[in-house]
Amino acid sequence: MIAAQDRSAAHVVAYLLLGVAAFSVLFPLALMLINSIRTNFGILSNPLGWPEEPNFAVYQRVWVESKLGRALFNSCLVAAGTVTIVCLVATPAAWVIARRRVPGWLVISLYFLATTTVPVQMFIFPLYFLFAKLGLINNHFALMFVYAAIYTPFSLFLLRTYIVSIPIELEEAARIDGASALQILMRIIFPLTSPGLLTVALIVSLNTWNEFLISITFLQTDVAATATARFYQLSGRYGSDWPQMMATAALIAAPTIVFFIMLQRRFIDGISSGAVKN
């Protein structure tokens, strides 16, 4: 009886904490959406008020005037390209690390772990001067490789946990049947690590979409700018017009929210399944 009461109390506390966390996340989003359809005077007089006459035309005006369509396309292009590069590079590397005794693996792992802790500001200026000399400023494909270099170490270690759990007998049987290393990678490793690949794709794409400092540094024109960089460029134009700023932010945030909601179950399954593997 006492144990049941303790479990009930623990559930209540857990739900309260989850409720507070959910409120802290959802409240700013709700406030952004509500203020986007209010008047500028109404927001300045009462930021937490409710719109008396909702103005949904602000979204059409912002979409046309700010040309967000091009910026959103650029963000999708960079995110998709970065995910592709990371998965194609990290998966074979994780396979080798999981299956073979790599000389100096401890040093290599420490190096990869160290790269995940180095601030971006330490290499962004030298990298910018190099890109400028090579004529790669405002080049989306060059930016993809920068992001891929940042997110590959994390992805490598995550994918390794999935590959270690794959029975090595499957690979040995494939070799006996005459399969090459590339065939084993494409027909066994990639399909069986699909939950990990999906987790990596979701994390990398969301981080790439929301990244600001690198994108604003290497993409400086309106045509090449990503969504976050474009929002920064528009902040001066809409600096005193809060409804248009909120509407722009809502249009930029909407794709990531929808994308995460669609894949959240697979993402949670991928994280939890990878966490219990050695």
C-alpha cells in the first residue's frame, strides 16, 4: 500500500515537472503566434494580450516582401546536403571503428571528442579567409562541408553504438557468399542502422537549420542567405514592426516544428535503442 502511494506521488511529481517543462517550451511559441496577428500598438501596450481583430494578412505580406521562400529553400538545401555528407562519412567510419582494432584509436577518439568542445569562434575567422581566397563565400556546398565537419564526430560515436549491436555473423556469412565490403556496407550496415541514421539525420538537420553564426558569416547576400540569416537581415527593416517580425519567425520555425512532430516517435525510439547498446 505504501509502495503504491509512493509510486502515485512520484507520478504526480513527474507530471508536474513535465507540465512545467512543456509550458516553458510552448508558451513562447504561442505568444509568438498570437502577437503575429495583432497590431503593433496592441503589442506595445500589452504584450500578453489577446488579438481583438486577428490580422492573418501579415503572413502574406511578409512572405512576399521578405522573399522567405528562397531563404527556406536554401535552408532545406544546406540541411539535406549536410545530412547526406554526415551519414555517408560517419557510417563507414563507425563501421571500421566498431569492427577493427584501429591503431591509436584512443588518440583518435580523444581528438574527435575534443573537436566537439572547441568553440566555433576559434576557427571561423581563419576558415572565412580561406573561403574568401578560394572564392567560396556564398557557396552552399562549401557551407555543407563546414557543418559536416562539425557534426560528424558526434554522429560517428552515435552510429558506432548501433553497429556494435549488429551480429558479426551476418557480415561473415555475407563474406562467405562472396559479398564485397561495399555490398556489406550497403545491404547490411546501412539497413540495420536505419534507426541511428534517422536519429542522426534529425539532430543534424535541426541544428543546421537553426545555426546562425556560420551561415551569416559565409552567406552574405539575400539570394544565398538561409532562413536564420535572412531573419537577421530583416530585423533592421522590421525592427519596429513586431507583428511582421513575429510572423517571419513563425514561418521560419514552422518547418522544423512540423518535421520534429512527424518524426518524434522514431527519434525517441532511436535514442532509447542506441542508449542500451554497448
